[in-house]
Amino acid sequence: MSDEGTRLVLVAHGSRDARAARSTRGLARAVARRLAGDGTSGDGSSVEGSVPTSAATVAGPGPAMPGAGLALPVSPIPGGLAPAQGRRRLPRPRRPARPGTLAAGTLAAGSPVSAAFLDFSAPRLPDVLSAAAARGETTAIVVPLLLTAAYHGRVDVPADIERAVAAGARIDVGLGTVLGPVDGAVLDRRALDLMTAALIRRLDQTGALAGSDGILLAGAGSREDGALRTVDLVADALGTALGRPCRAGYASGSGPDTAAAFAALRADGARRIAVASYFLAPGLLHDRIVERARDAGAVGIAGPLGAAPEIARLVLLRAGAARVLDPVAA
């Protein structure tokens, strides 16, 4: 049966680890619930809540924490996407989109949300787009579940969209920015604030945040300097928010590893170091971080960001700013 309208597609890199795929699907469900307006995220917490009170009170003197008191209102959803009001919005008459125009506004309350993957896991992104077109859906908004604008975001995601079109998928595709604050602290302030708040939420859940005096922001790593600078930006924002030193350390790539980051924090005077996980999902690299952090004496290690309420909101922020690529739907 045809269901003409728009589909939101969240595309992750994919992993041989089944936990990663489950986490991605959990985030997709959380975003769908937010679109439906029921106010819950996939990890059971309220999407409409603020950062936990305990996280908001541990910082002590210093700059206000971006997450503290960050109300996540029911309406409007970022990007002008309206929540459910008891009925589903009817699709507008079809008008071919122009390349580069904003895709926001086509995503209505109750719009379907799918998870897709670039590698290892199924379904793959071209298959999801082709299936959406076959159902009569006219537009797909693709949001990469990536934290930096490295190779996967710049090359792999657009290439998979092109494969779907080359295979005959007649659907307009809007492509959003990756979730990390890749446009800097000023232009990407909303994304940076939401990301910082999500990291604080996960740190607070360890029970060790209040007693810590230093934070290691642990990431997967990259060989690209631009990607590492993005993570440093998040580390700076997290340290400022919590009023204590924060350093980035990586499981792989060319940046400092976790041992070097721990050493730098101790040189800064930190003795009780908690680890914030700059990962969206569990997997081999996150497991490596956990093992190394335990060996280094971390007082607490946060879990991946997963379906944290702020991440669900950040996905919709990126969806609302997505821009249509080459329009192909008739």
C-alpha cells in the first residue's frame, strides 16, 4: 500500500557487534516517539526533561553548565517539525524539490523513522531508500549517526544515496549534517550544547561525577586532524561546563591515546578521573576504552550516548536543517 510522504532515515556505520545495531535501532525508536510527541526516549528517560539535577549541581563555581536547566519543550521540535496533536498531518501535494533547498517542513508528526547502516549490519542505506520509494514515499531525510565529518560522513553516506538513485529509487533525499558540532562553537552552538548535556547525563549515571576532579573524553579516533579538532571542541565545552579539566583520548587513530590523556590530566592536577564516552553505541573500540580506563584507575566510566534524550533531539535538529540533494521523484 502506498504511503506517500517523508521518511527519516538514521544511518550508522554498522558493526559486527550486535550491540551496536541494537543501540542504533533504539535511537530510531526514541526519535520516532519524539515525533509522535509522547516525550520518552529509548533509554526510558523523559525526552522533555532537563539534565539530571545532580549533574547540574556538581560543577561548583564557574561558568553555567550548558545542560543545567536546559528545558526540552514539547513544541516546537527543532527545525520547525511539529509534534503530534491527536491526528496525522496529511501529505502536501507533490512538488519536485530543488537541490540545496531545506528539507524541513516535509517531516510531519508520525513520520516513519528507519535505521540503516553503511556496513556489516542490515538493512543498508540504499535498500532502505529503495524500499521507501517503492512504498510511494516521496522524500527521505537522511541523518548520519556519526560524531565527526570524517570519511564516512563526507564520502560513504553520499555514495550510498547515489547508489540508491542509480538503482532506480525515485525519491528526493535530504542529507543532514553529522551529529557532532562540526561547524564550530559559534555556528553549531545548539548542537554543542545538546552534545555536552548528553555527555553530562551519561557521566551522572555512573555515580562518580560528583567526586571527580578531571574528565577524559574518550572517542573512537581518526587520522584526520579536522575530526580530532571537533572532539577537542567538545572536550573544552564539557570541561567548561563541569568546571574541571577535560582532555580527549582515543582508542585508535593519530590523536593521543587514553594513557596519554590520563597522563595529561594528572599533570593538570587531576587525581579522580571519570571517563565520558564520545560514542553513540557500544562495540569493540568502546570496550577497548573501558578496559584501558579501568587499568588507568578511572573512578567511573560512562556508557555510550545511545538514545539519550538530548541525542534524540539533536537528530531532529539535524533533520530540520537537511538540504535536498538531486531531486529525482516524479
